[in-house]
Amino acid sequence: MTILLFRLDPYIREVDATVTRAEDSFVVLDRTCFFPQGGGQAGDTGEISGSKIVNTLSDGEEVRHITEGTAPFTSGQLVHGAIDWQRRYRMMRLHSASHIVYYVMQEVFGERCKPASSGMMDDVKDRSDYLFDEPLDRGKLAMVEDRVNHLIASGMPITHSLEPGSEERLLWAVTPFPPMACGGTHVRNTAEIGRVSLKRGSKPGKGRERIELTLA
Ligand SMILES: [Zn+2]
């Protein structure tokens, strides 16, 4: 089992660790700060002791750091890993913003406007699909963008903590919204996000609309 350092401190960029398993195309460590692809968030990239890491995936309780070529590691080896922090930090900002968008979408479009999937996010944009029973009103989408940017600029602290009574589930929270269960990586304060833009993406299917979120 790999210790997941990003769960309670997503700002950890580097790690000293021991190789617990080495295969041709990936390496597993006893602890990691690399976020594995999941919940719509792309896996981290970076470098482990001179080898380029092109993706991070999870398989059960194991986190696999995918190497560019053959992984030159042996079990028991001490290694140093560093994530591509610029890329990850952009994802932390986008991911945090996407939660605020989620709440404001329901304020502006009504409670029936629920997420239709877990979304897809990399360091360039977040794409989230919402249930819509009428055509998307672009004026209202502009209202969502304004309100989201206003909330972000107010510099609210973002907290994440274990759900009471649970050893596993993490709760994400920012005032004035109720907490949400999420194991992804977030920034500590909305002010770190900066301005964002929202636009309507290509229609993902009947009764749905795709909203694309980018850092402005
Ligand atoms: Zn989240």
C-alpha cells in the first residue's frame, strides 16, 4: 500500500521514498506525492531519480508511476521524486474553481442542473457536463462566470478534512457552500485560482450541456 502524501497536503512537490515494486513500464513506491488519475483529474507527471514519469495511475491500493521507457528501478532502492509542479498547480486551481462553478450553476440554472458525469480535467481546461432540460441561456452562463469570479476574488479559505467517522473520505469546503466529498487536489485559498472563464462546449448529448472552464 502506498502512502498518499497529497491527500492532506497537496502542496508537497517532492518525495524521498523506497521502491516497493518495479516493472518494465512503471514503478511503485512506499509513499508518493504523485496524484494518480481519477475522479476526472489527470495523473501527475514529473521525474523520479532521473527517469521521466509520463503519467500516474492507481490500481487498487497501488500507485503506478508510468515511466517513459523501461523503468530502471529495483525493489528496495531509495529514490527521489518530483512532480511537474507548474502543471499540477494549474490543475489544483482549475479543480478548485470547478467545484465553485458546480454550486453556482445550481444557484443560477436551478437545482435540476446536476452534473451528468464526473468531468475531465487536465492542466488546460476542465470539462463538466450538466443535465439541462432546456437550451443553455448564454446570458445566464455569463452570470455564473461573474459570480464565480466574484467569489474567487473574495479570498475565501478552502479546507479539506476527513469526514467525521471516516478514515477514508475527504471533505472539501469553502464558505458559503456545504462541504463536498472529494479526494482531488485543491488550493488553500480561492484567491490562488485567479480569474476564470466559462464557455459552452460541444453538446455531449440530449438533455446535457458541456461547460468548459479555463484559467483566464
Ligand atoms: Zn475536488
